[in-house]
Amino acid sequence: MTNICYPNKHELLSVEQALLEIRKTIETVNEREHIDLLQALGRVLSDSVVSPIDIPPKRTAAMDGYAFAAGDVAAGQAAKLQVIGIAWAGRPFLAQQRPGQCVRIFTGAVVPEFADSVIAQEQIEIDGDTVSLPLDWQPYKNIRAAGSDVKQHEELIAAPKKLTARDLSLLAAAGIEKISVKRKLNIGYFSTGDELVALGGPLAVGQFYDSNRYLLAGLLSDPNHTVSDLGIVADDPLKLEQTFKDAANHYDVIISTGGASVGDADFVKQTLEKCGQVNFWKLALKPGKPLAFGKIGRCWFFGLPGNPVAVLVTYEKFVKPGLEQLAGLPARQALRLRVRCDSRLKKSPGRQEYQRGILYQQAGGELAVRLAGQQDSHQLKVASQSNCFIVLNADSTGIDAGEMVTVEPFSAEL
């Protein structure tokens, strides 16, 4: 069955239309697993978590100093207090106190019941076991109230969320040892093409080493994925069909590269139509016009182009959002910045383009971008040297040097 979601078979689907089709079609996995907190970095939280305790559980000192009762000291007057003990972090001071006494206290230590104020150690003068408060001392300072960070039964983290190191710290502070997360996605990927050779073998005339599987291995590296490299499949419709059918029985998602175009040896789309459903095929995108998306049984598939830079673009713009939705994450927009472009950008209208650029910070702190090099979709060195996409809308006819452009950084590191 074929379901092309645009009326004219020659019409190209926009990037936005293709993303909408993916998001309205893919359903989140329902299965979940209970795992230790130390295994949870990067996993998708399946159930919201509430705190079983106040954080902090007791009143604690916000700094090193001396804890005392403000009522023992007349406001606006200097005073002397007798030090009767020490409150350590983890070892509270439990003895009774009389008026005019105080306790040496350290950051994070539980404040004794009698005390309602902590004065910083830098503000006092000490003589043996006596401390002198300055005239400008202030009451009720430097104490963290119980529950001042989180109240008992308050929601800590709302699901779904991809857990960060900061999240794990928060959960640990609440004493939570195990959490419920979405199960991992099972993903298989392979390359197609008689011209491809695995690493370690010699190259005949007209052959190329397969780089796409290494690109996908890196792009798919994620705590929510279990990934299998299915190798290189020859340009043979029967072998390709069998590969798709076998993989569909074992994986949630299949990703292929190559064979998705319109040449005589490009069998991916016709094979997918034979054994599954193709939701869309050709996009108004450069690089990456041929991209097949659909389903075989319960397994989703993405048939990506063969050129490696087109694989990079189509993965980031379509496969990654699809996998995130399947894993239960909400839709998100890639970070976009408006910066000055130091290069002249050539472009013909008709397709949205993702040119490879180098985003950099100038001496004054402003960001700017320049082309990383030539923009042919086979040029891996340029892709390797780039750190952002320069996004040019479909109707753009190019950019002159000095104009503002939209960029999508690959990471926060320049």
C-alpha cells in the first residue's frame, strides 16, 4: 500500500510537511522498565516523580559561622555570646542551650532547635570561647528552611523528560534509587549499493568504502537506543526485500542509506511499497531530496539518500525527531540563531537548503558564520570541519556576505 501525502506525484513535500507527517503518524512506545538511578542518564522518564521528603529535610546553615537565638541579643547593640559546642554537617549539636550562648556551625549542618540566626564567621571577633557580634548584626539570616528547595510530595520532574546529570542529582537528593523509564528502541541500519565496500577490503575501480554506516553508528549513539549494524545489502530487489522483512520482525526502526532515488538500480522505494507502506518519498530539501518514510508491519523505516552529507541532514531533520517521538519525548525545535554571514551563499529557489558552515565567536563576543567549504553532498571533509547548518528557506536566491542568516549549531561548543 502506498500513501503519498501530497496530491501530485511530482510535487515535493516541504520540510515542515514531512515533519508533521512523521509527528502525526509515529506513536510512542508504551513499554517501560524500572532501572537504577545510576543507569538513568539520558533515558526518557516514563512516570513523573514526586519527592518523598522535604529537601533539605531539616533547617541547615547556609555558611560557616555561629548559630544563636536573636532574642538573646538586643537589636542594634554589640553582644558577647559563649560558644558551647559545634554543629558539624552530619553531626548535629543536640545539647540544651541557655540565653547568651551560641554554637559553632558549618555549612550544611543542622541548625540547633534553639537557634534562629547564623552569623558568618567573618563578621565576629573570637576570644577563647567567647564571640563578639558587631553592632550591625542582623537576625534570622543564613538559615535554609526545611523544604526550601523542594517540599514533601512536590513534583520533582515531570514526564516525559530525557534525564540530565542535574536531574539525577535532584532525584538522588530526594533519596530516589530507582525510576521508571521508557524501554530502549531497537534500531537496525544498513547500506545498499554494489559500489560499496566494507573497511578492510581492497577497492576496485568505481567502488567506495562505506562511510554511511559509521556516520549512522555515531548519530544513533544514545542511551535510549539498542543499535545493530546490518552491513551492506547488494542492489538486488529480492535480497533487499528479504532484509526488510527479516529486520521488521526484530526492530522498532530500520534505517537504510542509498537506493532511494529514481535510478534503475535504486530499489528501496519500490521494495518498501511491496512489503509495507510508504508515507512520503521526495522532499523539497537540499541535500536529501529522496527520503522514504513508512512502515513494515509494526516497524518504522527511513530510507535515506546515499550521499553521506544528505544522510547527515535527513537524519538530523527527520530521523532524529521521529526517534525522539517514538521514545516518548515531546516535539522540539532545533536551536536557531540569527548571525552575520561572512561568506556569499549561492542558492537556487525551490528547495530548503542546509549548507554546512563554521559558526565562530568574534573578539567582541558576537557570533558570525562562514561557509565550511564547497557544498556538494558527497564532501565529507567539509561536513567534518563544519559545526552548524546554515538554513536557507526554499524561496531564497542566495545571501550576500554581510547579511544575516539563520544557523542551527550542532552543539554548544564552537
